[in-house]
Amino acid sequence: MRLSLGSALTTITPHSLSDPITVLDGVGIRLAEKLERIGINMIQDVLFHLPHRYIDRTHLTPIGALRHGYSAYIHGEIELTQVRYGKRRSLLCQISDGTGAIVLRFFYFSKAQEKGLQRGLPLRCYGQVRRGPNSLEMIHPEYRVLGKTPDVELEEQLTAVYPSTEGLQQSRLRKLTDQALSTLNNDKQHLIELLPATILAEQKLPTLVSALEYVHRPPPDADIKSLTAGHHPAQQRLAFEELLAQQLSLLMLRDEFRSGRAPAFNISQRLVPTYLQGLPFTLTHAQQLACEAIASDLSRTMPMLRLIQGDVGSGKTVVAAYAALQTIEAGYQVAIMAPTELLAEQHYHNFLSWLEPLGIDVRLLTGKLKKSLRKAATARLQDDAPVVAIGTHALFQEAISFAKLGLIVIDEQHRFGVHQRLALLAKGQHHNTYPHQLIMTATPIPRTLTMTAYADLDHTVIDELPPNRKPVSTCVISNARRDNVIERIEHLCAEGRQVFWVCTLIEESETLQCETAIDTTEKLKDRLTTIEIGLIHGRMKASEKESVMQDFKNGKISLLVATTVIEVGVDVPNASLMIIDNAERLGLSQLHQLRGRIGRSAIKSDCILMYQAPLGDLARQRLAVMRTSSDGFLIAEKDLELRGPGEVLGTQQAGLPDMRVANLLRDAHLLPDVQSTAKFLLKHHPDQVKLLVHRWLGNSLEYSNV
Ligand code: ADP
Ligand code: MG
């Protein structure tokens, strides 16, 4: 690796794409830190950081030709600038070009900005056109007052807009991309074409280098619509290669895993029957089938790798305990991994109540555990005595080792990445022997996607809820009727029932979400003076969260205000009402997960989806789906159907691998070809396979990276 030698020298020393980003002109440590936040470490990473949209400043549109909903670059003369006071203070600036007039509206503006928009000056701006109260408008457009030099040239290419991070300007990213593209030209060895020509021809895909050049600097006649939607062949080419690399790595890992051996555990004669007799209910038929499948998997010497998919409340935990018992009876250890401390603790309490009477050692291991306790627990794992260890990923991250790990259970898999899951296997690996693995998820994932993200797993669906459940009835109510809702809470709590109030926010910001929850709690406390109200949010310490949750579980708290942290797994059967504030902001699958927190007993439960009026058509349809269906799979399908084309499903939500270019929903149509190409490459071009996986997944496959 080369050190930066100062700009004079670096311009004559050709860089290599694998050089650290700091060798580029103007990239110091501060900038490098920002770039690292968006995954850019070496020059090549800049090339794979693709624009998420494009703006067209290659031509001007006459103002008279503007239409609602379209984005355009316009040129006009300022006719009037004024501050309007109303519901919301705004700065309005009207410009016209002889063909028509349009208003530019700013909600955030400075005095200097207001002064700069002087009547009579020419101005250029780019933005999205929308219908305003009196005329067409652009809200917060990018603009430039031209002053006395009106002859500004048009751009020759579409302008790429990159995903960025705080304090990182677009102009900066564009300059870096220019440098990376010229490095690409000088360094042909790094990004060699890894797809055989026959595949490219068959799939009608451009080469890697031309695809990269195109997406970063599309020509003026490029189809901006298909680029924006991510459907352009240049983008599809990159997505194809990334999906291929993902698929190949999964197939390779699976082969490695399947060729290993696992300890075989006999069908349990003692612990499982006692456990089943002690349960206050009998297993549903679907639970029984899942248990049988697991029992037979565990009795074989091939490592189990099974996904249990079951809607919220279908009773997956009971099945996990069954698997744990067969393992323990054979004298092996069990590790159970939950995505949050809250869930780990809940599992711990459940397992304790089921397994302790059977004389089994159950340990909780979370990040916050006191050092001494942690030491005792980890020492226990290094013994080869049978034990069930329950924890968050902290359990696996640190220097914890298991002497005799026989089974790993991963709950709510959608919170973990695919590769993180696979890498976990290394923990229990001794020579060529692996622990069995059981993965549980409530996320209904459409079939094609399951085949990709979980290409390596056997699959069981628990398609039945326990019989004592009354379906949750759901209604959709405007925020204007908040008072009625609050009265209803009062009545219910007076009857001894418990209530969830979930606060949501569209912004990704956890801080804002917590503030809203705190604010809502204060307001509810003012209104509901006789009711014990608790608050739980992601910014609280784990111990605080646990104590609030414990109070809610044993009924000390009647109304629990929460952010979406309670989405996963929380089980409080006495809670029979859930209010979801601003429900229109959440995805359907997320709403379904939340709603799954109630209706967990024979009590009739209600879910109120409260929205902020007015509700758009799409939002109305989406909420109607929630009102009429309680089937997680159907809801997931509708969710896909009703999503706007440009909208992206967070990979986090679906448990899909994190990807740089591809979007599994948008690019799902590529999957069949990706799968067949993967098999073809493994057979005929094994050398390319390694390079492909390395290019896209880099070191994330190394086990130490869990
Ligand atoms: P999930 O599949 O969402 O993880 P849980 O395992 O938390 O569901 O189970 C939800 C609730 O249903 C728990 O209170 C559990 O004790 C109860 N439960 C599980 N199986 C049955 C059953 N067969 N009959 C009645 N209740 C059950
Ligand atoms: Mg669960």
C-alpha cells in the first residue's frame, strides 16, 4: 500500500483501485472518517457507491410546460419575494420566463437568503413541481441566483446524486468519483471482468467497467426514468453480479457445512416427555410437526440447519425448548441467541420456568451482566457440563467458548444478517464437527426471497395459532378522535386490563422517536391520573428497560408507552389493547409484528391504528389490509404489491443480506438466472467464483467478523 505523497506526486503516480481512499487528492483523515461511515475505505469502494438518483440539468424546461409531479431544471426572472405568515412561516419567491410563472417555497430560510432573491435577477433552479394553493410550486429547490453573469452553461451529463452522510457534500462525492473513474481507466487489473462472455451475451448485460462508467456518468440521452427506478441494464448488470456473489457464497458455505459432521442425539426418553406433561397446554399440530422434524434432524450425524417460520404468537419458543431438551439429555450444551436484551431476558424467564424444575442449568448472558457473574457463567460453558445459555450476540462475540456446544438456536433471525448467522457456526466447530442449528423467524418472506436468503436451509412453517386465541379486531381511527381513545384506555385499565401505546416516526432517527414517546407519556399522564403509566424506548439502559418490562408483565404498570422497540417477541398475555400512533408511517409487516404483541390469550383484543388526517389513497388501502387480514403471509404479499416502485424495503426488516447495489425486491426477477449462473460457475469456473465472492463480500465471510 502506498502512502500519500502530497498532491504534486500523487497526480503523477497512478493509483491502484485497492489503494486507501486517502491517497486521493484532498482526502484527509477527517474526510476519510466520513467516507468510512458510508462504507468507503479504498478507491474501488467509491465506484460501488452508486447514485440513488439523478438530476437532469442538461436542458431547461419552459415554466409554462411544467406539470405536477415532474422534476425540472428551469430558468426565470425573480418577480416577487416575500415572507408569508400563516400556519407555517414561509419564504415565497415567484419567478417567470415569459411562458409562465412558478413559486419557490422555503420553510427554512435565512435573512441573507431572503435578501439575495432580489426582484429582477435571473435565477436557475432544479426541483420537483407540485400543485400549490394558488399556482405550481417547488419546495426547497436547489437554486442559483445568476446575478450579472447569466450565461451559465448547461451540464453535459445527468448529474448523479449519491447517498451521503452528515457533512459530506455531493460536490465532494462527485469529485471523488471522477478520480476513482480515472483510476479505473489506469488500473484495469483490479476490476477484471469475472462473468464469462457467454453469460453476458445470454443475459444481455454490459461489461462491468462500462456499467460502472454509465451509472456514475450517464450520457445526456440516458433514460432518467429507468435509471431512477434502478431498471437500467447498467444497474441490473451490477445487481446481477452482486446477487450472484451472494448466492455463490451461500452455496459454498452450505457445502462446507453439510460436508461436516455433528454429534447425534438420541430421541429424548426422559426430559422431553416430562416437559410436555408439565406445560399448561398441549402443542398444536403444527408445533408437533416442527418438533418431530427437529427430533429426527438432531438424531443424525449431519448437522441440522433448519428454519422455523411461524407467524407472531404461533409458539416458536416452546419448540426451541424441545430442541434444547433433546440436546441436554445427550449431555451437550445449548446456546440461544436473541436480537435484544429484552428478548433474551424474556426467554431466560420462560426457560427457567420450564427447565429448572427438570434440574437443568439455565444461564443468562448479556452485555450488561456484571463481570463476576459473567465470569461464573462463562466458566460454566468451558466445563463440559450440559447447560442452556441464553443471550444476545454478546454471548458469541467475546472470548466465550463452549466446551460441548451441541445446538445453536437463533431467534427472530430477521434481525441478524445471513452471513452473521453462518459465521456463528464457527463457535461450536471442532475440527470438522459442527453444532446443530435452529433458526426461528416470524417474518413472512416471499418464496423467491426465501430461496435466496435462506438457500442453505431446510424449512418448516408453523401455520397454526394456539387454539385459545381470539383474533385481534383492528380499527382505523383519525387522530382527531384521540380523546375517545384515551377514554377507552381508562375503562379498560379500570377492568384490570393492560394497554400498549406505540409511538412511531417516519424519520430514521431513534432520538426523535424517543422524544415523541417521552412527550406522549407526559401528555397521557396529565390525562390519565389514576393509571400507572410506564415508558420504554431504545435509549434507556438495559436494566431500566428490564425493570419497566417486568413491571408491565406483573401488572404494576397498566399502560405502557413504547417506541417500536417492543416490536419483536414481547409476550404479555394480559395486554388486550394496542394503540399505534401514526400507523400510516409504518410498513405493513412491521404493523403486523407490533399487533402480534396482543391477542396472546383468550381475552378479546383490539388494535387501534391511529392516523394523522388527511390519509392518501395508498395509505388508506394499506391500513385497510391491516383491518381485514391477520395473516402474516398475505399481509407481506400485499405490502410488496402496494409499495411504490422506488420504495426500498430495509434489508433489516426482511432478514435479507445487506447489499450495496442490488435490492432483492426490485431485482427479484433476476434470481432464477442468478441461481442457474451460480451453479454453472461453480462447475465450470471455480477460480472466478472465489474472486467474485471476494469482490462483493470481501472479508465479511471470515468467521472472526461476527
Ligand atoms: P412466537 O412464535 O411469536 O415466538 P411465543 O413462543 O412467544 O410465540 O408464544 C406465544 C404465547 O403462546 C406464549 O405465551 C406461549 O406460552 C403460548 N403458547 C405457545 N404454544 C401454545 C399452545 N400450543 N397452546 C396455548 N398457548 C401456547
Ligand atoms: Mg418469539
